[in-house]
Amino acid sequence: FNGNKEKSALWFLQTRSCIKVNEHIYDIDEKKIIFVLSLMTEKTAASWAKVMYNRAYTTTIVTPATANTAAVMGIVGFRTWDAFTAEYKLAFSPVDQKGGSMLRLSTWKQ
């Protein structure tokens, strides 16, 4: 995938279908996210994937100490599948998704 916003919705549906068929492999959020990112190999998609990898592997968070626990510092990781999906849609959905779809439908011929 190269980040083409006109093809992003279909590409993501196809990718999610592949994940669904292979649920025994992609059984946790992190595996799903890494699989999707591994397919983002060109242009803006590759740049976006690099940002996601870097954030997951280098961004640290600190959980403050409480009366019963010490402060904990750890790596953010890949977060959740739902959060990743929302970020993907925000990054790659066409600006005027409804208008673009209507324009394409109006040019179809039978």
C-alpha cells in the first residue's frame, strides 16, 4: 500500500479480511497492527508506518506512583486495534469521502 487515499478504504477492508481468515495467527492487537504496517511499504504509507513503529518502540510513558505502588516507566507499544484503525482512517480517508464516492458512482457505465 502506498497511501493512495482513493484506494485506502478498499485496501483496509481487504487487509482486515486477511486478518479475519487468519485469526489463529493475528490473535492479538499487536500482531494485527504489525501485519498491517508491514504492508505499508511505499510513499506516504511507508512514512506513516515508520512513525507508528518509532512511536511504539521508543515513546515511553510513566505511570505515577500511588500510595501502594511505585512509579513505572514503560514503552507505549502499539496500543489497541481500535485506536490504530481510527488513526489509519484519519490519516488515509479522502478529505471529501462522500463527495468523492458520489463522483465515482456518477461516472460508472454499464
